[in-house]
Amino acid sequence: MDAILIQLLTGLAGASSLFLVAAGLTVIFGVTRVVNFAHGSLFMLGAYIAWSILVHLPRAPGWHAAGVLLAALATAGIGALLEIGLLRRLYRAPELLQLLATFGVLLVVQDLTLLLWGPNDLALPRPSWLRGSVAIAGARFPAYDLLLIGIGPLVLAALWLLFSRTRWGTLVRAATQDREMVAALGVDQSVLFTTVFALGAGLAGLGGALALPDGSANLQMDLTVITDAFVVVVVGGMGSLPGAYLAALLIALLQAFGVMLLPNATLVLMFVVMAAVLAVRPHGLLGRALAPARGEAQATALIRPASPALRGLGLAVLALAMAAPFLAGPFVLSVLTEALVAMLFAASLHAMMGPGGMASFGHAAWFGIGAYAAALAAKGLLMPMPVGLLLGPLLAGAAALAFGWFVVRLSGVYLAMLTLAFAQIVWAVAFQSDLTGGDNGVLGIWPDAWAQDPRVFYALALVLCAGGTLGLRRVLFSPFGYALRAARDAPARAEAIGLWPARLRLAAFALAGAAAGLAGAVGTYSKGSVFPTTISISRSVDALLMVLLGGVQTMSGPIVGALAYTGLYDVLIRATDLWRLCLGLIIIALVLAFPQGIAGAAARDRTA
């Protein structure tokens, strides 16, 4: 019984820390409708700034509290500058383009933090009052964690008073419900959005500063916390502060007791909870459908075939790719093979994102399933390479078909987060299973003897990846593709004329999964191995970046985006240690210059 009480208190302390970060994300999304991937960076900056302040202050509790509040204010100021300098220019762009821009900010902040504070973890020297403990039920419990337990409800109460008892809070709630009406009443939304973003950033900074005594400021904090925060916000309901606190309690307590009861499931417990909640309540525990964002751009129907000029350019690029084995050496061919795999991977995601209107944060699940299917067929079953290349798309497509049955009724961020949940579950299985080799992966997966020549394997990859990409294009210009776009743009009208939107979306979901599985199988034979990182969040983000860089509203977008992203990545990582800073700045510049993507901008200029 004593152990249960201690775990309960540990869970409550974790819930408060998690709520502070999730509350800032909730506030920002509820009003600005920005899916802020850089929120974890603000949390990290709060920890680093707090460390820089607190190491120079006296160790008394009052000075510590002042330092924490000062760090939160400094982070709020950084958030305001971020909104004014970048995000304000993107409010009329599609939501996912805003996510791409904030991911660029995350990359920039990572390298700037490395330059300013160095690569080492920075632990805060803890005075005696921070090391104290309290006797509870015969056990010692950290006094600082008791303080954290009380901070969460206090912040929730303060936010409730701010939003329900002040004129500013009334305007914020009104903007959340109907932005156009608030603008019509003469409210300066630019100032309102800046203050909201500053508040959300300040909450993230406060969370980072308060987490410092129990850990250290380090460069991994941003990506670690942003995933947890997104899960909390989605489970609670986008834009709902009480929902965020309830979800933080639920997830933190499940994690605390999961360590005792289900230690092998702790990696995926929160994602299982999220999947279960969204399956029952598509808008989260206390969430509801939100009004469209101000001036939100609508996707245009992808109905025009390529112009003669663009078609000629594509044929020229294809001819150059076919000539590569006669012009390039093994290293260049391996890089080109990697680009081909990325192209098919991006095209598979675009097939469900563009015509299907289904964004995914976990598309690497299907890539990874295809990769592991090919690897286990070759290593465990001693099957020839053609069998592995066939099993990859078949198993990935079947898994996508089964999982898609649960998600096609969702939309927007909720659908994207549920795909992330499934991808994390697949990752945990790969990470912990003896069958997949765990963290050691599966090694020694090489092409059959007839394809071990780099030129032959490159030609095979070109046929499969380019053929798969062109096959997807063909399908999306077929009657099925037009019906899918009708279901995306006007589901009620599509159903009225005899179409089945859910079935069309499910078919697109399975098709995208199969294509990604083929890319994963080809990638496995190319690299000779597969690891759980193949299914990591970063791999899913790579696919999303490629699609968004190229443009969701054009068929050539994923091809252009994949080539641009892989090319930039390969060049920068070899040219400089600060490749994240350079890549982030380039991504931000491209988003500002081409808010519809590179290929989308070219198509717009061609039709202007």
C-alpha cells in the first residue's frame, strides 16, 4: 500500500510537469491554430536559461523562484519574437506548412543552443532545501516533487481566471470560436496572437525551468518532451486546458504505475491510451470540433495533368537517371538509390495527404514494416530477394488496411496523431522483440548474387521506386483518384451521388502503406540492415518534410521535395558541423518563399 501511495505521488508530480508544457501548446493551438513543433525547443530554452540564471543567484528558495520566473519571462519574449518574425507571415498558409516552418525553427534552435551552452548536460547544483524529503507512509518522498504537485493545479486555476475573468481572456475565447467575427468587431488579432504565443512560450519555459532540479539541461529535451506534450493535448482535446490537465493526470499516472505493473509496455503505454481515447472520442476527452483557421487555405483539386514542358523535364530527368550507371561510381549510385527510396516514400505519403486529405505523423510505420518483412524473409526464412521485395508491400499494405479501419473516420491533427501512436507501438515492438533483434537490428541483408553489382541494384531500385511513384500518379489520375478528391473536398455530396468516402479513404490509406512498404524493402537491401530507428518519429518527419517542401497540391511535389531534401541533407552534413542550423534556415526560407511548396509555386506561376 505504501508503494502505491508513493507511485501515486510520483505520477501527480509528473502530471504537473507535463501539464505546464501541454498547456502552452494548447493555448497556442487553440487561438493561432499553429501546430508548433518548436514548442519543445522553448521548453529546452527555458531549462538552459534557468540554469544560466540560477547558477549566479543565491541558493535561497526566494531567489530560486525569482530565477525560474525570469527564465519563463525570457522564454515568453523569445516566443513573441518568433511569432512576430516568422509565424505571423504564415497564418494564411495551410496548417502543415506552419508545422514545417516550426520544425525548421527546432533545427536552428538545436545548433544555436549547442553553440551557446556546449554539448554537455548542465546539472543545477542543488542546495539543501532542494535535496530535502518528507516522510510519507514510512517512505521518503522528495519535497520538491510535492511542490510540483501543487504548481500544476495553481497554474490551471490561474489560467482559468485569466481566460474567464479578464477582457483579454474573453477575446481569446472568442477568437477560438469565431475568428472572423472577432476581426469584424475591430480587434487587432496580430497583437492578440502575439500575446497568446508569448503566454504559451512562457508556460513551456516555466516547465523547462521547473524540470531542471530533477534532471539537467540537455540537447535531447526538445524532441523528448514535444511528443509527450502532443499526446497530452490530443488526448485532452485540442484547445481545452481542463482536458490537457486531465490527460496529463491520466498519462502520468499510467506511466508511474506502468513501471510497476507492465514494465515492458512503458514505451508505448501513452500511445495505446491515445489510440483508445481517439477511437471512442475522436476529438479527445474534453475537446470539440474547432472553427476553421483564419483565411485557411483550401486544397485545390489535383485534376490537371502535367504540362508538355514539365512532362519533358520529367522525361529528361528519368533519362539522366537511367544513364547514371554508365556515368557514376558506386558511391554516387548508392546516394541516388537512397534518393529513389526517399522519392517513393514521400510519394506514398502524398497519395494519402494530397488527394486523400489525410496527414500522417507516423508514416514510417509502413516503411518499417516493409523493411523488417524483407529483412526477416532474407535472414530468418532464407528467402530470395524477390520474395522479400514482394512481402514488404504486401505486409505493410495489409497492416495499413487493418489499422486504417480505425482512423479514416478522423481528420486533421487527430488522425495524424493516431498514426503517430501506431508508429510508436510498432517501434516499441521492434525495439523490444527478440525476433527483430531489438536495438541491435537485423544485419547482413544483402541483395542476391545477381544484383550485388551496384549498377544492377541501382537499376532495380530505379524500376521499383520510379515505377511505384509513376504507378501512384496513374492511380490518382484514375476515376478512383477523382472520387477520392471528391470525398476529400465534399464528403456529403460525394456520398449523395453514390460514393463511399470512408471506403475510398481506407483504400488510399492501404495503397499508401503498401507503397511505403516497398520503399522500406528496397531500402533494407540497399543498406544491408534495418534498425528500430527506421520506424522512429524522425523518419516520419522526414517524409512529411519532403512532401511539404515539394507541395501537397501537385503530383510532382513529393518527387521535387524528396530530391531537394535528401540533396540538402547530404550536402550540408558533409559540409559543416552546423548542418541543422543551415538546414533549418533553408527550410524556413523555402516556406516563406514558396508557401505552397516548390513544385506548387512552379505550377502556380505556370498557370498565372
